[in-house]
Amino acid sequence: MKLKQEVSYKVEKSHKSVSCLQEIFNLLACLKKNDFSQEYCDIEIKGFQTCYDDHKNTLAKQKIENENIIALSGKTRYPTKQLNKLLRKYLNLNHQNVCHLNQK
């Protein structure tokens, strides 16, 4: 039985799948209340922008963590990209060793 050389990609959902939802609701409610005039909703706009910036920073950090291949002893699940990199690295090494042994 031969294993595949890649792991199929599935979207790995976090516990909080929709970010800044409360801030969006607050902003839309304020805009509706003030006939969609932004000048009265500065607090809500700043709250949404802060939440969005935090979310972007979190995603950027997660992307960097997922790209770095660091095997942690207690970690049982790895992102798909990380698994595929590990498989490519070690399957190629194994294939080269087998070819080298067959040539002798």
C-alpha cells in the first residue's frame, strides 16, 4: 500500500469563524440611526477599524507560524501546508536513499 505524497487541503476553521461581527452590527445600527451619516458614528467606526486591524495581525501571525516548520512535541495537529512541506522533504530524502541503495 502506497501513501499519497500530499494531504488534501481543508479549510481549518477557528473557534471564532466570523470576526468583528459585533462591531459591524454596532456600526450599521449607528449609521441607520443617523441616516447613514458617518460623522456621528466615529466611535463605532474606530471600534470596527481596531477590531479589523487586530484580526489582520492575528491572521498574519498565524500564516507565519504555519509556514515555519517547527515540530512541537505536544502538538498533535499540523496545518495542511506544514504537513505537505514535511512530506515533500522526507519523501524526497527517502526516495534518494532508495535510489542510492539500488545503484550499489
